[in-house]
Amino acid sequence: MSGPPRPTEDTPPRAIVLILTGMVFITVNDSLIKALSGDYPLHQMIFIRSAIALGMTLVILQFEGGFRALRTSTPVLHLMRGLLVVVSNMLIFAAIATLPLATATALFFVAPLMITLMSVVFL
């Protein structure tokens, strides 16, 4: 029986294509934020981006088991994480709007190194 590969299967070519596609979308997103930041308020751009992402997520969710897949035993932690994602997006988009795009992108890609360094202190 054939079909799409399961996530547990070793499929490097598919993974490479998905990562590259994701990076293209991130680049387009950042470029649009930079281009539109002079004409639209930050909160409006974040709202539109989030509404589009929510619509796409709801479509994908239907293929992954529906709303039952969202059940959790720690709803407060999930709400806090969601709030932190919103704050993070606002700060990243504010940086993109005010800094040159290359500088903001470079700072964004340094984040994993900073997280690793901070984990020594906090964990």
C-alpha cells in the first residue's frame, strides 16, 4: 500500500524541500513586513498575518484529526505560549520595520545561540 510517507520514515529529499519552502515563505513574509511597515500599523500587519495563518492551520487541522487533536491537560501553559508568540512576532516585526532587513535577519538567526547560552543560566 503506497501513499504519502509517514513522518517517522527517513525522507531527506522531502525534508530538504519542505525546509527550503519554509525559508522562502519566511523571506517573503519579512520582505512584505518591511515594505508595508511605512504604510500600515504594526498591530494591523500582525492581525492580518495571524488571520491568514489561523485559516491555514484550521484547514491542516482537519487532515490531522480535527479539534480533538488540540486537547491538552495544560491549557494555561498553552495560552501563555500563544501570548508569548504574539509578543515575539510584534518585537520581530518592529525590528524588521526599523532596522535594515539584513541586520534584523542576522539578529533573528543568532537567536538559537542566545537561547542555548541563556539555558545555562535558567536551566
